[in-house]
Amino acid sequence: MPEDEYQKYEQACKRIKKDNTKLLEQFAQWLSGKGLAEKTVRRHVENADFYINTFLLYEDAIPATEGASHISMFLGYWFIRKAMWASPSAIRENAGSLKKFYTFMREQGKVSAGTLDDLKATVKEEMPKWVGT
């Protein structure tokens, strides 16, 4: 990657991470408002954080609002190979956290109903394959 492209990528990642910090704070408040235990809230936020600040920024600067369509690549390939704690239960847990995160994003008007429906359908259809891998 040429130097100027890399700098643009770095700047975009920095801007996205700043936006993501606010999103994750709002997500934590939203989860708490649903009556979830603090430990559960923290786990969902950590899982969403890993997805939006590590995976979505790994090779390209993808904002969280555009990241729902990448869940199959994340849980079916990347997570299994890059996260040393990956296991069938960790895959299920991350899928649950990301469904909650994108439900929150939908309620905030940051993603469409179709985007959320597609994410949920992908999780339902592909979960057996991800866990089997």
C-alpha cells in the first residue's frame, strides 16, 4: 500500500474508532436499560468492540454502520483463525452479541430493518457451518 493510501487508511480508522467509542457507550447504556447484568453488558460490549474496532478495521476502514454484511467472513473464517479463544461457544456468544449490537443500531436508525434481517438470517443459516469449522 503506498504511503499516502496508508495514511488515509490510518486517518479513517482513527475517525471510525472515535465514532465507535460513542456507539459502544450508547450500546452499553441500551443493554443496561434492558435489565441485563453488568457482567453480561460488559461481555456484549467487548464482543462488539472486537468486531467493529479490530475485524472491520483489519484490512479496510469499514464503519460499524456498514459492517453487518461482513458477519459471515468474521464468524466463519476470520474469528476462527485470528482469535485464540475461538470455540463453538465463543462463536455463538459473538453471534448473539452482534445480533444485539445491530438491533441497537436499528433502533437508533443507523442501519435499515433489511440489514438487521439479513444479519439474523445469515447467523441462523450459517451457524452450524461456523461451529463445525
